[in-house]
Amino acid sequence: MKVLLTGGAGFIGSHTFVELIKDGYTPIIVDNLYNSSERVLERLEKISGVKPIFYKIDVCDKKAFRAVFKEHDISSVIHFAGYKAVGESVNIPLAYYRNNIDSTLSLCELMKEFGVVQLVFSSSATVYANNTQMPLTEDMPTGATNPYGWTKYMIEQILQDFCAADPELSVALLRYFNPVGAHESGLIGESPRGIPNNLMPYITQVANGKLERLSVFGNDYPTPDGTGVRDYLHVCDLAAAHAAACKYISQHKGCEIFNIGTGKGYSVLDLVKTFETVNQVKIPYAIVDRRPGDIAECYADPSRAKNQLHWEAKFGIQEMCRDAWNWQQKNPEGLL
């Protein structure tokens, strides 16, 4: 079965490629390389033993994208393509709305044109907005606090309406929490452009001396050590969730939502201290003011994914820290 991966050369998409190969699928990668590198393809071949089918295409370019559907009998789609930095989305909101929503509409129109009825969407826990009750369940109120989050929220609504209008469609909306880590080989991992927006790659770049120190935004939250608590998830576990979702949507109709997390919250300092212990490297940090919009804690109730997708996270915070550092050491400048 051929599975189309939009944005498949990125951090999560590349790890999902490996998992899909393991499960007997034939992944097809479509990526404009805006936030990824063609060098990933040779790494994927080394890991999987399979040369990736790859198209350098912008998913928003419907005419170019249509050629992929013409050339392949696609059974399902995993939609990763999209801009993804929360801070950047605040500065250039129109670019985020244009790219993320246009790419989804192009995809849905082509799926309809070519009779493809199975879709897994890369959503986000940011759609839960400012819920204070933890853990988060899929039926809790949604909203957003930044343009990136609003694009995920809007796309979820588009896909639910798409499903409601066509009873043959099967869609899984996967609300990720905080993916970190890397493939154990150290061949693929998170490779941000410029200064990282996310905590783990920032820590690894402090560890290798590329950055001077980590800024911890606030230590006066109502958490055990005062720093923000998040649900960190190994990217290989997240990749396995996509493979499980592909299997699920081949057997079920309609649109369903799944939290993809561990169900455990760790603070910023928990992550820093674990990283130091596991990797025997010191992480200098300084406490600075809170960031506007940050909440004290955010972690998942992943029981629906366990019960329906038969998926649950296998890796702990130690493996996340170990594999992230292994990737950084082997690729000090990343792949971009």
C-alpha cells in the first residue's frame, strides 16, 4: 500500500517513513524542502534499506502536486506539510494561514479528485488553548493562542466538515504533545534553522557549545519546581502512532481525534537534569521572565490512542535525552 507523506522529509515525517517501511507500506515523500534537507533521503535509505520515492513539490502547487496522484495509486495520506514555529507565526501570521490552510485544501481537493479516502493529519496539543485541568482529553474545549495553533484548529474543522460531507472518508486527527529525541542510529533527527524554537534542540546546542546557555522562562509556576511542565514524547513513538493510525483508518470510517503523548508531565528542569545525568554533560541555564501565553502544565490523557489505535509510548525521558544528544554529536551542524 502506498502512503503519501506530505512534508515527509522533515523531523517527524522522516521518522514515520522508517516506521512505515517496517510495517510493509510504500511511503512516497512530497516536500518542498523549506524546513528540511534532501540529505535526509540518503540517510533514510541507510536506515531502511529502501531508496525513498521523493518529489520536490510544494503541496500548495496543486498542478505540480496532481502529478503525484496520477503516477501512483495512493491508498492513504499522512499530512505533515506546514510551517511549524509558534513564535514565527506571531511575526508572519499571513504566511502561516496562507501556507498551512492552502496546502490542506489542495490536498483535500486532490484526494477527492482521485478517490483517496484515508487521511492522517498532523495536529497539535496547541488546539487545547488554555485549559487548566490536566490531563487533557480529546473532548475538552479547543481554541488557540497563536496563529500556528489557529491553523491547526482551522484545519481540524476543515477535515471534520470534509468527512461529514462524504461518508466514505476516514480521517484521524493526531494531536501531538512535545516530540523530542531522534532515531537511535543518529542518522536522522531534529535539525532546526537558526536558533531553535523548541527546548530539546536548544539544550543539545548548549551541550555542544553552540549556544552559551539555556533560558528557562519562569520558575514561579504552580508546579513541583516552579518551571513549566510538558508531555515529552520520543519521536520514534510518535512515528509508530502514525503507522498505527494508518492501520486504523483502513478499517474505520469517519473522523476521530487522538492525543499522542505519554500521559506524564516533566518540567523544564526535569529535562535539563535528566539530560545532564544521562549524557554526563553540564547544561548552564538562567531563569528569566515568563513568556506571554505560556501555561504552567500541559500533558495528555493518551488512553483513547491506547484503546483504539493499540498504541502507547515505549520510550522514557532517559531515552529521549540519550538519542537527542547522540544525534547532535553526530550532526553538530544539523542537515539544513
